[in-house]
Amino acid sequence: MTLRPPRRPFLLAVTLLALALRLVWNLVVHPPADHIYSDMAGYFERSTALLDAPLRKDPSAAFFPYGTHVLLALVRAVFGRENHAAPAVVFALLGASLVPLVSLLTERLVRGRISPRIAALVACFYYPWISLGGYFLSELPFTVSVTAAALFSLRLADTGRARDAFLFGTAVAIGATFRPQILLTLPLLFVVWLARRSALPRIRPAHLARALVPVLLVLAASAARFHHHTSRFGLISANGPLNYAFGRCHAVDIEARTRGYASSFGPPPMGYLAYRDKKYPDAFVRLDPALGTKLTVHGTMWNEGPFYTLARRCVATTGLVRQARYALSHVVMLWGYNIVWPDSGSDDYRRPMRRALDLHNILLLPPMLVGFAASLRRHLARHALLSAHLVALVLVAMVYFGDVRYRVPYDGIVIALAFDGITRVLGWVRSILPRTVRV
């Protein structure tokens, strides 16, 4: 496949524009320091604890993935603990980096110069990414990791260079520290490679081994960190069992309680479904709690046993049919029936986020499905490399729960596949038009 590189001055100009927009957003319009509450407060407080006592043991520190608070701690250690502008600038830089990543990813997938340029503009003005960059959350750095991993996987398929295999593995390894779900992509990509080896001749077993090196190094360090804090085996975080219980029980709130300890958590999309159920109680996508909307377990949030026990009770109570409906509704919720949090909780930001999500579902989702379907064709193995990321996202949602906020980090891949789908539809329309009309 012959690739024509886009005009780099255009890409540089759009990237600088994206950086300027995000700097204005993060430093003037929506400073992250003005929104340190809930999850953002947790990340910020854990970064402070890491700076205060890097080697302290704290089981609660292993509950969430550590990438976000380590990133914040590193920035604060370099630029000053009370310098809140510095991490805001770092998040703006991360957001701006999505412009070249998405453009280059689209260039690898779609022929011609126009699609990569338009993709760059879409990434520049994509409101969900701009908005989430104004909060100290894991979504933005995870978005960069996912998009970079997708790009390097296509570069590896096109060039067979060993360094692209290593860069792919590095992107996955870094992404896992923000959201471990990216690790599910690895076996899916391996399956794609096994099934489509003839269409991916430049990818060899040595590349796979090289890609695993940074992943295994990060997982080993993560496991050591997890054991240090909890004195038991684990990888990156301990919140998986809690999320699994939410997916199997459809509760709004789950509290963990012991003598002298009580903590509760409630995913925003479940609360949104509970609110929506009052108006549409018989809808297919609804809360439908197995044991009640508010549940309690005896233990702490970072102990997996009570949550798995609760999940088994919910599965036994509901049966497999209701559980299957849960799973299907979670997939739908990746694109609808909820609004990206934290914007969903603000009157000022809820409306623009809602409009951005509507535009995504109208302009990007349909052509993305065309591009996704194209990956089923045996010779389009490179498309399948991208689609594997979306399959992993869907599988995670089915097991745990769906949330538009959890899908947004994958939207760089959605954009690339959407432009591929648009190109295919336009080509098909052109092929069926009479020759006189085409001229």
C-alpha cells in the first residue's frame, strides 16, 4: 500500500490551534483546579500522599489504577506542589497530541489527503476530549495511549519495523496504568494476527515478543506495587470486583462497611438510568436492579471476596436471560442513555456535551459501523487491528457496565474507521451512478 504523507504544515497548524484552544479552556474557561471533587479529588489527594510518603503502605491506594495520580505527582514534583497551572498545561498538551495521532491513524487507513486533514480538524474541535481535559481524570491520558497503540499497530503492519512493535507495547503498557481494560486488546489482536497472517505478512512472532517486553515490565512493577499496599497478589487495581458487582446487580450504590470503616460508590450511568426509569419504566435499557438499588457488603472496597459473592447472588436471582439483557443494554449505553460525567452534573456543561454526543451518533457512528464491517473481509486485516480495540471495549462493557465516558477514549479509532466508512459509501455511490452523472 502506497501512502502519500499529508502536508505537515497543515497538521502542525491544526495541532497548534488545538493546543491554543485547550490552553484557553484549561487555564481560563475551565481550570481543572476549580473542579477538584469526587474522582478528581481522589486522584489529587493520592498524588499528594505519594509526594508526602512515596513508600507508605495503604490498601486504599491500590483500589484505583495508579497512572493518573502518579502523573499528577510527577508534574507537581517538577513544577511545584501548589502550581495547579502546570498539570493543566500538561493535560492541554496531551489533548493537542490527539490531533496528529488521529490524523496519522486516518492516513494509514484511508487513501488520499483530504480525510486525514478533516480528521485532524475533528480531533481539534472534539468537545468531549476538550471537556475531559479540563478535569484531573484518567480519560485523556488513556485516550492518548489507546490512539497511539492503534497507530503503532498499523505502522507495524505496514512497515514491519521492530521499533513500532516496541512503541505499540509501550503505549499499551502506559495505558494499562490508567485503565487496565486495554490489556484485553492484546489477546484479541493476537487472534486477528493468527486468523489473518497471510494479510499481515510483515508482522512476525519476534514483533509480538518485542511488544510484550514493556507490557510485562509494567505489569511486574504494578504487581509489586499492589502487593506492597495490600500484601496479596494483584496487578494494577482492585476496583474490578466492585464494577463487576454493579454490572451483575444493576445497583445505583454499593456500600462496603466494617467496624470503623464505611465507603460507598455509585457509577453515574446507573444513577442516570434510575432517573430515566421514572419516565420510561418498561424500556429495554433500564436499571432493573437484581436485589435493590442500594446494596451493602461486609468488608472494604479493596477486598474482592464480598463483591464476587454479591455478584453471584445477583446472577442466581436474575437468571441468565436478565443477565444477557443487562449485557446488551451496557453496549447500548456506550453510545446513549447517559451523558459524560462530570459534565452531566453541571447545568453549564451538560448541554454542549449532549449536543456533541448527538453529533457523534449522527455523523460518526453510522460510517464507523461501515468501516467496522469492512474489517470482516479477510484481506482487510489492518481494519481488524483497529476493530479489535472496539471489540475489547464492548466486551468490557458487557461484563461490567456501559458508559459513554468509557467509550470516548476510543473515539480516535471511531473517527478513523468513520472516515474509511464514508470513503467506502461514497465509492459505492459513485460506482452505481450512470457514467454521465459521474462526469
